[in-house]
Amino acid sequence: MFILKALKNKYLLTTIGIIAWLLFFDKNDVFTQLDLNKKLNKLEMERDYYISEIQNNKSDIKELETNKESLEKFAREKYLMKKDNEDVFIISKKQ
């Protein structure tokens, strides 16, 4: 008897319809919002990573600009540069 009255109530049916529409059929439905939230969290993590990398690179650049010995060390390690009378041997480990 109660269920029959509830099914005849147009306000209840309208409310259920609107909730169903918002949950499943709307362009901004719940599942889309959850997916967008995951993407946002991933992008924020990437942003934090790149910000920290930029800070590290800025400190490295400052060190290279002020210290000639570190500039020479950096050039030798990263770009395998050498002086004219030197030989460079590269030893790599197989993984």
C-alpha cells in the first residue's frame, strides 16, 4: 500500500528522476567527475615533480656559474669532455 502511494507521488518520482539523470546521464555525471579527479591528482603530482626538478636545476646552474671546478667536473661527467692530452675510458655495467 505504501509503495503504491509512493509511486503515485509526482514529487517523489520527479526527485528520483532528477537524481538518476544527474548520476548517470548528465555530461557532468559522477563517473566523469571521478575520472577527472584522478587526472587532476596525477597532473598535480607531475607538477610538483617538475617544480622540484626546476629548483634542482636552478641550484646546479648557480653552482656551475660560480665554481669553475664544478663546471669542469660537470662537463667531464655529463658530456665526456676531455683535455687535449687525455684519454677517456668509459666503463659500463651490463644490466
